[in-house]
Amino acid sequence: MSNLPHPVEVNEIMPEPSVGGVDLLPHVRKLPRVLYGIFVEVIRQYYMNFEGHPMGTPVKVWDKDPAKTEIWIDTEHRWVDDHPEFRPAIYVALSAIPYESLTGRKDGALDYDLKDSTEYFSRSGSGTVSFVHIGGTCGEAVALADSTMDYLDAFGKVIRDDFCFTSFNLTNRVPLQQMPKESKERYGSIVTCSYQLQDKWSLKQEAQLLKIVTFRALQQLSASGIV
Amino acid sequence: MIITNYEILPSYSRGFFHTWEVSQSLADPGPWRFQVEEAPAPDGPWTPVSGDVINMYAYQEVVERRVNKNSVLYFRIKLVTAKDTYFSATRMPYGDLDRREFLIGRDIMRKEILHMSKLAGTQGSLHLVSTFGPKCRVCRDPITDTVRDSKCKKCFGTGRDPAYHGPYQVWYTFSSAKRTTQLSPQGANTVEPAQYQVRMIGAPPVKKNDAIVDTGSGKRYYVDSVDNAAELRRVPLVQVLIVNEAPVTDALYKVL
């Protein structure tokens, strides 16, 4: 009986990096553009579903049609010409994302495969995402943020797994604050979550492949040379 | 006293302008039916001047009153709810002014309206936001009493039912304004601040968050601040308002 490990066939769930021209998320580096998309989509999906709201919160249903939506959900600093000052609104704000390598090296190098002449890199990043709820009344801003907080706290692990974060959890809540005045007074309530992500990539270098050096028993290097 | 701040203001175009408020402590179920009554003596006999004024807190006589200059009149407000009947304190027709001052005040208003109607003004309607009256039972938090929906179909974010009372037809003079679309300072899409200075006569008295509808353009405005440009013994004759144009998605476009 051989003591060699039994070869296990590992199949990726999604072997192709894209389906129908859409890039799959695990294969996409989590740049801020992608992070904005993830968090806006997460919160829009929640507010699209009328039945997803806990009892007692004002039922504001998001719709992709600006004429039908009852709440504006978007990224921060978004230029919207046709519907200025749509309130209530939720906007997604990202903090700075400090990166660090897993090995402590500054260049992020993780491994080098001499055989394939391929270098592997990895970086981890962490940051916070704030869901800022702006309401026309203080009660509205607080109620909306309560609803969002319940959702993010309950489904934090699911969000972490579905979007391949290392961690995703609720970290902070600003119950109520006065926002800059618009056509009338505005109130804000902020839910903040922290996340950690890890990006990995490889670099195949243009170099001659190394030869494999093997020694056989009873061979002398000086007599037969390198095989 | 349930009915408070009962005022009688001069109004050039028609008869007396009556405004009043209701104590916050009154919790009788609506509708609340008001009636303006007059009498030749403080103790009566009282006769109604108006019909039923339902859920409104002002009444303007429809025609100019022509009475003997020596006659003395007394007014009061009667409120009938489902539970009880209440009366205001009795007021003389000229309010805090004597007859001569009342006529001077009315003439100043006449000239203001003349200037607006013949040259510079536009006609619009004024809606006074409810600061008292039955509370909204749909969107108020039962414990904290805060309004949880700025677009509530019942109170439209005011917390009262009805949200506004009016309309009162008035003449306005609008200043010019600079309009610019810009990113919201709080990071949430764009805003289009448009602030105007609006001049109008002192009746009805305007307060913050009242709403103005420009009948010509259909645009809605929130009153931000009020400055009495002319007063006579603290009776406002000319008001200058700072108003902000409401965005087209605002609840004002649904309620008014």
C-alpha cells in the first residue's frame, strides 16, 4: 500500500471568471468602485422588499424608477440633475481603506513558484462603510436607521460570506444629528459597519523555466553531469 | 382657556381678519367646528358672523363691514367638538388699536396691495402649518411622539391632522434669486437651493414652515423666517418673508 496521498480532485464552483459578460465577484478585486456597488446593492435589495421591513418602521420602498421610488438610495457625492434633494435618502459613504500585507513585507509578496516562475501577492484591507439616513423629521431618520441596523446586524455573516469579506460587522451608530439645512431642516442617523477584505493576485514573469535537478542513487555529479 | 391668541387684524380688501389658536392641552376628537360670533355688548346677545369653520384657525369676512362709526361691536370664537363647547375671550373689533390707528393700518395695507396688484406682485395662496390641533395617529411614535414619516399621507410630516389650513389668497412680491444645482454638503446627491425674499401685508400673520403656493407657476415654498417690516403698536402691517423653494419631490406637492 502506498503512503502517497490520494489525489483529490478540486473543482471550482465558478471556474470561469465571468458569466454572460458579467464579472463574478470573487474574481474582482475589491476596489472602492466595487465596494460602493456591493453596499448600495445590499441596501437597495433590502428596501426593495416591502415585507422585509420590521414592524413599526415607515415603509419606504425603493424602486429603480426615480418616479416611483419613495426613498433615494445611492453613493455619496452622486450628481443627480433630475431629482435634486430627494428625501428621505440613504447614501453609502466609505472611509479610507488602509492596506497591509499578510507577510509583513511592504510589497505584498506572498510566495514565489520557481517552477512556474510565478509570484503571488496578497493584501488585506479594512475600512468602514456608513449608511447615512437623511430624513425630513428626526423620527423618520431614526426609524429608517433602526431598520437598516437590524438588517445589517442580523445578516452580517451572510453579507460577509456572499461578498467574500474576511469580516463584516456592525460597529457604530449615531442615533441622531442635525444635518446641513436644505429647503427645510434635515436630520441624520448613521449606521456604520466595519469590514475586512483580502485581495490576492499572481504575476507570471517572462523568464526561462528552471530545469528540475534530480539526483539518482549511485550517480556522481562529476561523472555524469546534470541530467 | 382653550381658545388662545385671538386676534382681529385689519384687512383692506375685505372685513375683519380673525385668527386664533387652540391650547395644546385640547385632545377632543375632530372635526373641530369654529364660529365667529358678534354682539353689541360683552354679555350678548351673540349672533354668528361666519358659518362653520372646520379645522381652520382663521376667518376673513367676505365683504367689507359698513357700520355706524359710533357703534360698538364685540367678537368671540365658539368651538364645538364632539365632546364639548368652548368660547374664547371677548375682543373689540380693532384688536389692540383704536379706530384711527386701525384705519391708518388698513390704508397702509391698501397701498401695499395696490402696488402688488397693479405692478410688481403675483397672486398666490398661503397655507398655515398646523402647530396645534388633533395629532396624527398614523405616523407618530406612541412613546416619543416623534413624526416617523415626512411623507405621511395623513399629516405630511407635520404631525397634525389636518397638516395645513387654508388656503388664504394673498398678494406677494418676490425678489429675484440665484438658482444653482450643487452637490449636497452632506454628500447625498444634489440640492438646488433657491431662496427668495417675499413681501406681503400683515394679514394673515405668517410663521416658520408655513407654505406658499405660487398660483402662476405652481411652485411651492417653505417659509424660513419672518420679519415685520412695518408694525403699528405691534400689529403687523407688512411682512417680509424668507422662503425656500421646495423640491419637486417634496410632500408639499401632494398636500396642496
